[in-house]
Amino acid sequence: MEEARRVRPQLLLVARRYLGDDDAEDVVQDALLRLWQMVGEVRRPMDALASVLTRNLCISQLRRQRFPSGLSEENITSEDSDYADDERLSRMLAIIETLPSLQQTILRLRHIEGMEMKDIATLIGSNEVAIRKALSRARQTVRIQYLKQYER
């Protein structure tokens, strides 16, 4: 509780940089909720993890705004390959959002942030082997779900 109060202003600054004042509060609340769910799995202080998590949630929200679910024919460009890539990315992000929050965080830190395994392990308060295993499970789950849902 104390740590949430302490880190909240910093998270609001991060969220406002990405989203402005409108959605920042909602994203910070979501980030704090996810941190609360991981409280037994991560070390304190959680400032760095909280900032990265908030930023990733902002990016996810911006992507959802950029790729609306209801596309009309006027919205589709003639560049089919770009559209297909955007559609695949959107599908993958939707699947990633269904993963447990720790796996989501590890996957985003590794593939979006480009962090090294040892740095992720330090940030989360775990060892490198556990991070590699969680990342492997997350990738496998995303792959299976993608194939199950979209490659019929």
C-alpha cells in the first residue's frame, strides 16, 4: 500500500507522456492492480518494473486505438502486405494480453524493450533460468493460441 502511494505520481508522469491526461489515470490503476497481483513474485522496490509495466500498458492502449476492431473497406489500404503484418501484430498482442501478467511482463521486456535475460531477472527479482523458462512458456502459449485461432 505504501509503495503504491509512493510510486503512483511517477507512474502518472509516464502515462501522461504517452496518453495525455485523459487515459493516464486508468492505465496507472491497471498497472497498480497488476503489480498487486505480482506482489509475492517480485522484489521491492518496484519502481523500475512499475514504470516499464505502465509504459507497456500505454503502448498497448495506443495500439488498440490505432488498430480498431471494426474495419470498413475504406480503411483498408492497397498495401495488403502491410495490412497483413498489422493484422498479425494486432492478433499477437491480443493473445499476449491473455497471458498471466508475469509472462506478459517478461515477454514485453525481452521482445519490445530488448532487455537481456540477466537484466530481466534482476528487475523481477528472480533467476535467469526461471526467466528463460517463463519466456519459453509464454512464447509457446502465444504460438499455440495463434495457430489454434487463426491458422485453420
